[in-house]
Amino acid sequence: MKFTGTENYVTTPDLMLAVNAAMTLKRPLLVKGEPGTGKTMLAEEVAQSLGMPLLQWHIKSTTKAQQGLYEYDAVSRLRDSQMSDLDGGERVKNIDNYIIKGVLWQAFMAEEPIALLIDEIDKADIEFPNDLLRELDRMEFYCYETRQLIKAKNRPLVFITSNNEKELPDAFLRRCFFHYIKFPDSDTMRQIVAVHFPNIKQELLSMAMKTFFDIRNLPGLKKKPSTSELIDWLKLLVAEDIPLSVLQTADEKVAVPPLVGALLKTEQDVTLFEKLVFMQSRNR
């Protein structure tokens, strides 16, 4: 079984190779890159291409590794024990009723191979990756409350994404196959846009792409616009039927684009961009 790309996701040869290498090695694929470069979508598209169900675990700053395994709801059991006269206490006697199965438990117990996405792992506490080392390495864990060894029936295809907000532990990195998604160059970006807008006017696309990359290359920009933000901006340009002349300037210098809020997301960046346009207009 190999991943060969999909119609809905532009896969560069090195990314395709990374996915297949992770499957061959039976290791998690750790994918890093700027926000908005399609890391999460990669897992979705690979799963769909290979005919695998996909489980997603979106990590937050408060997420603990234990939640991916299971949680024991002691509070509910205590409450039910105080009301045990209603059913003779049968529910309370069975501790399984108070075990909340996490995504790793679900993935391990699946009857068929599945894909598992651990999304934005760097949002959690620094110890979070280390707390999952044994489980991801051995594909098993122990539930002390039920005295069960939960062992994977089939090894899931694991995708782990990171936005580089925190450095990940070396021990964790050793157990992963790593790939960094580079920001798309102009040709790759055109392929990505073609997936979303197959009938877009090429003149509009060329001018929009020029403006987009001009903005990304601004020195001092706090947040560079991403691929997903370019797609949003093009969607607005097409929906509002923005004329090509609005994006053009006589000397091809940077102009303030319409609907700039789709590209620039902080007041500092908007101000920086407006200052650049003003300086350029004075130098004409």
C-alpha cells in the first residue's frame, strides 16, 4: 500500500516519499511547517486515498497525554453510587461504565487499520510528547482501573503536526520520521490554486499572486499570509468580481489590495504595508 497523491491535494514528490517512508518504517510521520500549509489536510487526504478511517486528536494547551489513552470518571461513579437504590447499584459495579476511551484506545482497538492525526502537538506542555513515547513505540498501554492491557490489533498510521511553537524532545524525535513542508514556490502555488479555482482568469491570478508574494516578502512582517489565506482572498476576489485594474499599478509596485483583511491579520502588519505603499507612491 502506497500513497500516490490525490486530486484534491497537491503533493510534492518529497512529501509523497515521506508518507511512504513512514509507512515502511511503521513510525509516526512528524510534519512541521508554517500554519496554513496543509499539514492537517495531508492526514485527511492520505487516509481518504488509502481507504482508512481517520481519528483526529486536536491538541490544546490544557491537553494531557492521559486523555488520549482514557479517563476514569470517578465523580460520575461517586454520584451514581449515592443513587444506587434506583437500579440496585448494577451500573456502579461495572467500572467499564466510567472509562472514557481516548483516541489511542479507539485506534488500538479498531478492527481495521486506521489513520490517527495528533494535531499541533507543540501546543501542549513540554512533557506531553514524552508521556506518549511508550504507547506510540510499543502500541500498547495498561488500564489500571479495569486491569486490561490495551494492545493495538493493527498499527495505525500516525500523523503528528507541529507549528514549531515549541521544541520537541529528542527522544520523541528519534521515534518519528520527520518532514518539513516548505512554503510553496510560485509554480506549486499555482497548482494548489488550480485545485480550488480551476476556471480562474489567469490575468487575475497572476496579479493576485504577485501581490501575495510581495506582501510575504515585506521585511518586518509579524505574520506572513499563508496558503490558506491566499485561497480565502482569491475566493473573495472571485465572489466580489474585483476588476483586474484594482490589482494593477502602472509601474508594478506594491499596491494596497482590496479585501486586504484576508491576508494581513494584525494592525502592525497593515500599518507596515500602508507605509510601504505610501513611500513608494512618493518616490514615483
